[in-house]
Amino acid sequence: MTLNTSPKLLVLLLLAASSSTVLLTRAAAELVNEEVKRTVDLSTHLAKITAELLLHNQGEQAVSSFTLAVEPELAPHLAYIGASVKGDEEEDGTLELKQTTIHGQSGEFYKVMLPSSLAGGAKLRVKVETVYSHVLRPFPTHITQAERQLVVFQGNHYFYSPYVTRSQTTRVRLSTKTVETYTKLGNPSKSDESIEYGPFRDIAPFSEDALKIHYENNTPFLTISSITRIIEVSHWGNIAVEETIDLRHTGAYLKGPFSRYDYQRQSDSGISSVKSLKTILPASAQDVYYRDEIGNISTSHLQVLEDSVEVEVRPRFPLFGGWKTHYIIGYNLPSYEYLYMLGDQYALKMRLVDHVYDDQVIDSLTVKLILPEGARNIHVDTPYPIDRMPDQLHYTYLDTFGRPVLVATKTNLVEQHIQDVVVHYTFNKILMLQEPLLVVGAFYILFFTVIIYVRLDFAITKDPAAEVRMKVASITEQVLTLVNKRLGLYRHMDEVVNRYKQSRDTGALNSGRKTLEADHRTLTNDIASLQARLKAEGSDLAEKVGEVQKSDGQVKELVCRSCQEAERLVAGKIKKEAYIESEKTLAGKRQELVTRIDSLLDAL
Amino acid sequence: MTQRKRDLGGGGGGGGGGLRGWGAPPSGWLSLLSFAILLLAWLVAFSSRLFAVIRFESIIHEFDPWFNYRATRYLTENGFYHFLNWFDERAWYPLGRIVGGTVFPGLMVTAGLIHHVLNALHVTVHIRDVCVFLAPVFSGLTSVATFLLTRELWNQSAGLLAACLIAIAPGYTQRSVAGSYDNEGVAIFALQLTYFLWVRSVKTGSVFWSVCCSLSYFYMVSAWGGYVFIVNLVPLHVLVLLLMGRHSGRLYVAYSVFYVVGLVLSLQVPFVGFQPVRSSEHMAAAGVFALLQAYAFVHYLRDRLGLTPREFLALFLLCVPLAAVAGTAALVLLTYGGYIAPWSGRFYSLWDTGYAAVHIPLIASVAEHQTPTWWPFFFNLHVLLCTFPAGLWFCLKDINDERVFVALYAVSAAYFAAVMSRLILTLTPVVCVLSAVAFSNVFERYLADENPRNGNNAAITENKDSKRSSGGGRSGKLRKQHVASSSEAGERPGRGPTEAQEKEEEEGGPGIHLRAAVCLTMLFLLALFAVHCTTVTSTAYSHPSVVLTTRGSRGDIDVIDDYREAYYWLRQNTAERARVMAWWDYGYQIAGMADRTTIVDNNTWNNSHIALVGKAMASNESAAYGIMRSLDVDYVLVIFGGVLGQGDDISKFLWMVRIAEGEHPGDVRERDYLNARGEYRVDAGGTRTMFDSLVYKMCYHRFGELQLSARQPAGFDRARGAVIGEKDISFKHLEEAFTSEHWLVRIYRVKKPDNREPLENRLRVHED
């Protein structure tokens, strides 16, 4: 066996010498893939290839890393590659990968760092997972609505590796039983939905042999041609997430008409088309919206589960091959689940990209992380390399100097990329007050302006007439108050008289009359002085006030008369009937006068 | 101040000292109260228009708003100057449309400006939301403007009531719900503001107010074609005032300034251009302007020369008819010379209701251009329809310059509304103003209590009531006038008081029970009105018409979103420059939602182009294919309501035929589509021409196989309640490209011609 491989090893050694990657070649010389179990999962629109390796270090020296290789034909489509140790213990240790090159060999190579170096003669079980997007090509490329979708997969029969492989099996899983053709290397066995190749023995490094399978695959061939994910962090307790998604059916193109009748009445019509997809949002997602440029998309359903929120995203129309759609989905998250802080130090831990549909493929991702205004010392930890764009500024409600926006892009992502990103930054808590103060300040200025405007006179011309009018108005106001008071006096006097009629207490009556006289005099004098002032202002209202005064004098007389009448009644000088009679006439006259005063006052 | 006087009016009442407790000066309270009422009116106006947003979403409604929205987006994205120069090559293919010169930009500029200001303040509002909520915000402004106008005409309390009425009146709501982003939304505000400023300037004779009026008029001109109403009503007002002998210096200043400044400003709007000086619609204003100058000149001569009244009369009788004859002659000559455009067809249709049906089927085909029956009036105005003549009567009884104006406004608006159902919109504001006057009058009469006999309690209640019902300082005086004239009890027509009540009034005012009864009746009417408004707004006017709903069997609401489904399909899955042919009703929606080039749209400026599309729709497939090839059509879109039972293109098909027949009488004849009995049928009773027409084929393609329910046969059209007459429909030049879920929108792809024409029959050689 060793003899068999030695010439090749020699060649490799020569190559290694020329490229001076001595370490690698020595390792390559000593490592052997003892046993490879490969599973090619073609049941979806992705090609997921998992290989379980049993690595054997045949050399004496311990090795700390080994190399994984990807075929040059498939390398451009490689979306994800990962390796983990399959130890005896349950938990698998994920290994660190680093891209590297091997001179003279095409394809992509990854150097896998082992957790502990592999001693000479030791063996290690490693699981390698790779996902390729857009490797299943529809063939024929155009189908009608009634036809089923056939796709072709072209790969490698062998496990592509820089090491010798002692034994290898390949199991291909398909989505349906219908297989048009498949390559028959080594007489594979085909059961329902899978094809078993191998075992192949003693395969030289970098061996390739075309594997081709043409089979029916009606799973949704959906591709997110671009997605922009905007995460806006607010320190007021909310994280808003919005994803703008361009979705495309990348299966076989629809040829000819689309018949709604067939689509509705025949279950297998348009079998490869996509009616809806299921997006899983975080459990705490709230206020989910799903819309596009022309409004809400009314065909969605939301289901709140215990550990997630499921949105059934149904595009406005079913997606047939080649058709595309565009939509926006957004939701709010409470920040306490994702934002951690220590003093002024903050850390945001969010998914860099989230689930859109199962087995998703994202051709181009743009993530925009909008941090609060005033965040500084920003540092980002990404789970995998991602291209940072220059930072931007974003202005929204009440912003003054803008929020920092981190922008990052990446292409060709799959489900395995749903991982957390951590953003560290510092933020001065005082800045939280800035926005409320801004609002308070704005209102303060508004009210202050109104106050200034109302209180001050901005007229550029003086209007003497208006001033006089205002003066007169204020005097009139005073007159009104006084006259009002005076009329009140009379009412008070009436009450005094009434009380007197019952109690027959002359003293009270006299004192009441005296206070009336005194108050009346002062009031009348006040009014007279006001009247004089009115006259001085040249207002004709003075005359009216004069008339009021005159009428008032009469009213007062009447009041006095009624007072006297009451005295006479009490003294028994007149009879009750006569008193009532005279009281009535007096009241009538008084009413008349009061009405007159009222009308005069109204005219003021 | 009024409060105190009122209190004194109570005379012997005991409220004298009570008022001191109010503390603040009453004028402050009153303005605060007015402010609060106006604010509430605004809020009500805004929130009562949000039914559609709450039930559906923030979405642009119907047809024209989609164009306005698209234009606004263009404005915000490209700036004002690009907007003015915008040549839209995606409409009216292949002609295109000079949008900048054929729109009233006021609406878009307003929305764009608001959007710009908000974004400058970092209030990041999407332009769509600005557009959706513009009309509700402006209806708040309209109620403020109505308040101002009514206050000028009557008093503050009537103004407040008018503001409340216009806030919810369905006649106005129908055009201003959230999402109804159309010119009328801002134009009614501009209309009311212009009228307020006009009344104000006539009242004050100040150049300042007159210039303000012109500016507001300019805004109106830039916003809506209805500005013609202003530019004719204002001169009419001036003319009537002259005839009534109410000429004054104030009027002269007001109109001269308004006309000159307004004319110059209105010439600045590109769409209006030189029309104000060159079209007949605007000549009345010019004529009145000249007349006013002549009138003033004659008066000047009288004063200058010291003429006796007799001489003056002679001069007057000589000059004025001379001027009138000269003016008319000049007008006629200029019209014949082609310098002044004669009346437009739309204008004629305002005087002769049968005109459009005969001459312009395109105008007649629009439902809102038809003469309304009585029920739209009642539906849109409810009780106001009954009370507004009363308000008019109050105004006429106590006439002054500005009340002449409102009377003319009421009469003319009522006439136009009776001619064209759409113009109920312009009637509504004046109806609200006058109804408010009527209600306010009645309340002042019956709610206020000036009778001292009723003692303390009445005086106190009166205090409260007067606060509620009457506003500013002048109301006290006004009320006195009414008290003085209260013996003329016939002042309230309609629901006037009975004779017994009249007697009571003669004795010195109605009794307390009568007052209560009248006030309660009025309040009841107003409450009914409010309920009616809410119901109508909610049920009839708050529908986007882009999204439909049906109620499922369990009472749940099913959203039927077929329009957007199909338009969005067009937007996403057709070539960027694909041309879509559809009947013109859907042009704006296709441009707005599908973002594709259209052949004709709702801006029906080119009748022959529309007729060509109508002809294609009405012709058989191969003839239509010729037309469609010549128009570079890629997709044809039809609306088909047979599954849902909706109105659709089949229902309006006869209009297409008529419009096509107007331009191509040789090719399309309406009678070919009607059967021998003159009926328009889609079932077996239809005609061959009908079955062969493109619309019929596109609507019913494969529909003959579809059985909607077990009780109905296949091919049963729910919209027309009949089984279609032709079930076997196949196409040669078209293929089905998309049909929405409920078949409401069907889109067909026009196939490119084959490289070689396939033979219809097999070659004879083979048969031998």
C-alpha cells in the first residue's frame, strides 16, 4: 500500500519543496483519510455535502492541523464550510478554519486547526460540512405550468482531498424517486430516494470523477437575491428590525401562459411554484409588518409560538420560475434581551442575519446597524469575516448630529450563517436627556413667542383712537362694576327692610339705612369721578353714564320711599293693603328704572 | 365684557357678586373657549377621516390620487424645477405627457413642502404618509377657514358652529378622507380662505387684506380647476353690489387689487398659462373690473365737476351703457379673432345638462359628472339641506355687503351642485355656513333668557348658556337686534313656532317649556346629523377601492387584494419598459402601482387616443392585434368581476364602444353589440360581434370551464347573473400572462409575430 503511493508522495514532496510550504506537505505526507463517509444531500435546492472522516496520522510527528479541499468547479458556489471533531463525548467541538492555498492545485483550501495536536499513529474522527448554492441547474431551463421541474447536479464521485483516501462511500439523497439519469461509477445501488456509491478504495489525492445526476426536484428554488437588514437600537427600550428582501424563483423558467384556472383546479399544476414561505422571528418580536411599495400585503398570517413567532409570508402572487417579488418585513424587539451594559459600556448581541425561510440562500446581504446618537468607541465582533463599508450617519426623530450606522456586506449566505454579532460601544447616559430636553425647549420657545407676541405691541404706527378706545373700555368696565355694586346695595337694603318688617327692629333699619347712604355716596362719587375722566377722554359715553347716574338717583329715592313706607306700615300709620299697593307701584317704577339702566349699560 | 353686561341684564337677579369668582378677564375665557372648540373641531375633522386607515392601512385611494402620489414622489425625488419640466414618457405611449404643464401643482407642492420641512427637522415621515394624511389635516384647516368666514358674515358663535359642521359634513368628507389624496382636499380650504379674505377686504377696504386674498386665490389656482368658481363669483358679487347701489371706496380698492394681483399671480401657474386673459371663462372678471373703473371714473367726474344729480344721471346713463356695449363688442370681436378661446365643452355641460351626453361621451361616462338626484343631496348634507335656506333668509333679512356675497355663493353653488353631482362638494361649505347661522340664531333666541321675570335661576342658567352659545363681544348687540325684531315671528321658516307660541312671543318671549322644546329639537337634529355623518363617512366614503373586502360566512372579513396582486405582478415580472394597455380608468393605477408604461390614463386629454384603445377593446382579435402592434402593446389588462360579482370592463364596455364609435364610426357601431331587441347581453342572447370582441374574450377566457358553486352551472357570471354565451375561447395572438386570485384582474401577453406566418390549414398537396 505504501509502495503504491510513494511515487505520488515524491511528486508532492517536490512540489512542496518548490513552494516552500514544507510543514503542510510533511503533514500531507503523513495524514491519510482512513475512512470517508460522504452524504450528498440534494433534496432541497442546495447541495449539502457532509463527510465524516477518520484521519490517521501515519507519521511520527504530531500534527496540529489538516487541510480541507474544495473542487475548483464547486468552489465558487461554496456558501459554507465547517468542521467539527466527532469525539467520544457527545458535544462536538467546532474547529477553526483558515483559508489557504496549495501551489499547483486549483480549488479552495482550508486549514483546520485541531484542538489538540494529533500524535503519530493516532486517529481522529472529523465531520466536515459544506453547503453549495446554485449548483442544481434546472434542465430543461424552461418548463410550462403543467410540467415538473428537473435539475442536474454535477459533482465529484470522490472525496476531494489533499490526502490519500483509503476507503470512501457516497450516499446521494434526492427529493423524489424520479431520476432521469445518473452516473454509474462502481455500479451504485439506487433505492427510493437515494443512490449509494462505493465503497471506493485507495483514492489518490485530488482525484476527481464527474458525478452527474438528473432528477426531479420540485422543492422551492427560492433565492434571496438581496436583503438589507436594518437594526435600529434605541436606549428607550426598543430594537427595531427591518428587512427589505428581493426574492426570486431560480428554478426552471415558466414557459408560455400562466393559467389561473389550472392553478386553482389542478393540484399538480405549477408544482414547482412557491405559494408561501415561513419566516421564524424571535419570540419577543412585536408589531410585525409585512409590506411593499404599494402597501400591506394582506395575505400573511402570524402565529405566536412559545419560542418563536412564525410568519407565513405569502407573496402577493405565487412565484413561478423566473418570477420575483420584493417585500419588507419588520418588527420590534425589547432591548433588554439583546442589549447588555456595564456603566457606560454597552454590548449589543444580535443575529447578523436571521431566518427568512428554511434552507435559505442569500446572494447578497447588507446589514445596517444604527446605534444611538452619541455612541462612541464602536467595536464589532463578527462570527465570520464580513466586509465593512464606511460608517454612515442616520438622522431620524429629534436627532441633531446623527446616529452612527455600521454597514457591512457579504455574499452567498445560507442558514448556517445565522449567528450572533456583538457590537461594543460606549454611550454617555446624559445624552438620553437630550431628546426630551429638545422637545421641552421647543415648546418653551413656542409658548414664549406667543406670550411675547400677545403682550407686546408690534404695530409700526401708533393708533391714538385705539388707545383712547382701550382707556374708555377700561373706565367703562370700572363703571359697570361700580353700578353693579350699587344695585347690589339696593337689594341688600330690600333685605334689611324685609327683615325689619318681621323683627320691627328700628335700630337695625336705621343702621342699614346709614350704611346704604354711606356706601351709596362713595360709589356715586367714584362713578362721578370716572364719568369726569370719560369726559376728559372726549367720549360720548360720559353722557350715558350721566343718565345712569340720574336714573340711579331716582332708584335710590324709590328705595328710600319704600323704606319709609315700611316704617309707616310697621308704625301702623297705613294699612297693609295700601302698603302692598304702594309697594307694587314702587317696585314697578324701580323695575322700569333698572331696565333703563340696564339698557344704558348695554349700550356702553 | 359681555358676560358682565349679561349678568346685569338679569337686573334684580342675584348673580351680581357671583361673577367675581371667575377671576380672569372674560375675553380671555372666550378666546380660550373658541380656541378649544376650533381645536376640537380640527381633531374631529382629522380623526373622523381615518376610518380607512384604521380598517385597512395607510394607502392611497382610488384612481386620481395615485397619479398625484406618483407626481409628488417625483417632486420630492427630483426637485421642483425638474417637476415643472417633467415629461412623462410612461403615460400616453407613444405620445407622452408634459406633466409639469398639465397639472395643478398646488397639491403636490404642499405635500412635498410638508415632507421637506419635516425631514429637515429630522422627522422622518414617508412621503406616502404625508400624502395620505394631507386631506384630513387640511379639513381641519378648512373648518378654521369656515369659522373665519362665518364670523365675518355673522358672529363668532355661528362661526364656531360652522366650523364644527364642516368638520364632519359628508359632502366634504367624501373627497377628503385619509388616502383620498386629491386636489379637492386642499382646494376647499383655499376656497374658504379666499372667500374669507375677500369678505374681509370688502369690509375693510384695505389693500393688505386684498393682497392676502389674491395670494390665497393664487394658491387656489395652483391647486384646483375650481378656481374658475372664485374668479366668477367675486366679480358677480361686485356687480350685484353695484346694481344694488352699494358701491364704495372699500369695494373699489378690494376688487381692483384682487383682480390685478390675482390675475398676475394666476398667470404664473403653468397649467393655467394665459387662460386668465384669453379664455371666455375669465372674461366676466375682466368686464367687471372695467365696469368698476368706469363707475369710479364717473363718480370722480361728478365730484370733480360738481355735477347736479340730474346731470350726473345723464352722464351715467350715457357712459355706462356705452362702456358695456364697447366691452361686449370687444369681447365678441376678440373671440371671433381667435384671441379669446370660446367656452369649453365642460363649461357648456354646466348650462345644458344634456350637452355632454350628446357631444362628449368621455365626460358623460364618468358617474360623478352626471346630474344628481335628490338623494345625494340628502345623503351628503342631511339636515343642513333643510336649515340652510333658513340661514339664507336670516342673511337676506339683515343684508349687508358680505351677506350679499354669501347669498350669491349659496345660490350659484346650489345650481352647480344640481347640475353635476361632483359639485356638491362646493355647495357643502356654504351650506354649513348658512346652517350654522340658522342654528345659531335659533339658539340665541331660545337658549338665551333675557326675561327678568324668570328670576334668579333663569338668569344663572342664562349665564351658562350664553357662554356656550354665543361668542364674542358683538353677539350681545346682535342679539338685541333680534329681540327687537322678535315680533316678526315668521323669521324661522320650516319648523317655525305654532301660533300659540307666537302669541306668547308677542307677550314678551316664549315660555320656558317652549324654549326647552325648541332647543332640544335643535340639539336632537344636530345629534342626528352627527350620527348620520359618522355613519356615512364610515360606510360610504372610507373605502380605498383598491382593496376590497367581503364578509365570510362566519362574519370574518376577507380581504380581496386582487388589484394590487396583479399590479405588483406587473411591476415585478414584466420588462421595465413594458407597455400595458387597459381602459383609461386604470391608467393612473397602473402607472402608480405597477410602474409600467400606459397607453391611456385618467388624464383624458386625448380623445382620439382613448378611442383607439376603445376600438382595440371592441374589435375582434386580429383587428385588435393590428392596433396593439401599432401601439407597441406588450400586455393587455382587463378587469373582470364575474367571479366576485363586481362591476368591471364588461359593464363599462358600451362606453368604450361609444367613445370608439365617435372617432371610428365606420369600424365600430354600438348597435352591433346590442341584440335584435336592443339589449346588451353576455349570455346566449348576445351578438357575434360582442362574443368576438377583445374584452369579451379576455374576460371570459377559460371562464366557461369554471364552476363557482355546485348550484350554478359552469361559466355562470355572477356580476350579470347569466351563463356566458361563448365558452370556447382561444387566442391566436395573445396568451394569458397572469390572472389574480379572484380573477378580478386578467393580464394577457401580446405575442410577438411569428418569424414565419403559420398556415391556417395544411397544404393541399398533402391532402391529395
